Amino acid sequence: LNGLLVIGGKNAEQNELIVKEAKDNDIVVHTKAPGSPFCVIKQEKGKKISEQDVKEAAVFCASFSQQWKKRKKEVEVHIFKGQQVMKEKNQKMGTFSVVGKIQKVNVEIKLGLTFQKNTLRAVPLETLKNKNELLTILIPGKEIKEKTALKIKELLTKRSKSVSLQKIMQAIPSGGFQIKLRG
């Protein structure tokens, strides 16, 4: 994103905390289907959240949702403001209601593996300004995560980059993969 902070939850407890901390004008994204992180784009003074910023956050949200495991190619994501989120009395942890108008967008699930500030990350392809930074493209598929991580480790070793399997596993979504290796 354009220097904006985006926070995404990895589980119900983190989703609960992230959404409760969202300010009124922050943008919140979540897949239509349950089982996704809530992602919050933090509104910063003097910076405008663009449609491209929202789309990138939506792709990230969809890619780290249960829809990846289901090998969906496209996912509907809902976009709303922090002020629209409500917690009802009997809702379970990490679950919220949204009041008012919701923007809906369908996004393709596809991530690029790259290094950001010396940390391996799986990010929406649109975030990569320099395509030379792209190590590989990840899309939902049948190959298990562990086997994919081993292939990524091999690729990184060929490029004289040392990253532990654990760090690779943390960087990529849960589920199966189809990878397109570069180099």
C-alpha cells in the first residue's frame, strides 16, 4: 500500500482486538464468507486511502481466508468503515455485525512472494512496484503447504538467500498451492 498501515488478524482473538481498535474512518475488509481475517487500513492524517489501497487489502484478506483452502480463484470481499462495525451481545469472539451500506468487490486470489524490509512476505502482486522483486507467484492449488515451502526454500538457496522453513511457512497462506517459480 501507499505507505499506509494495514493490520490483519490471524485468529478470532486477533480479529477481535483489531476491529475493536479500528477508528471510525479506518477501512475494514472481510470476505463475504466466514473464516477470513479482518483487515484494517489505518487512516492517517494527510493521506488518502485510494481504491488501489482497498483492492490490495481485499486481495490480501481473501488470500489468507478459508477460501484459499477451498481453492477458490475469485472471492467476494466486503468493505466498510470502522464506524459501521458493531459487536452484538451474543456474538462469538472475532465475529461482528456491520450496519449500513457495504461496498462489495470480487478479487482474484493470487500472491507474489517477495522480501519487504528483509522479511519474506506473500503480498498482492499489485503492491510490487518493481517486478524484479518477485520471487514466485502463489495461487490456490493441490500441492501441500510443506512441499511448497521446500520448493521456495530451494529457490531462495539458489538466489543465495537464507530463510528458515518456519519463516516460509509463516509467510504463506494455509492450504494447497500451485506455484510459478521464477529463475
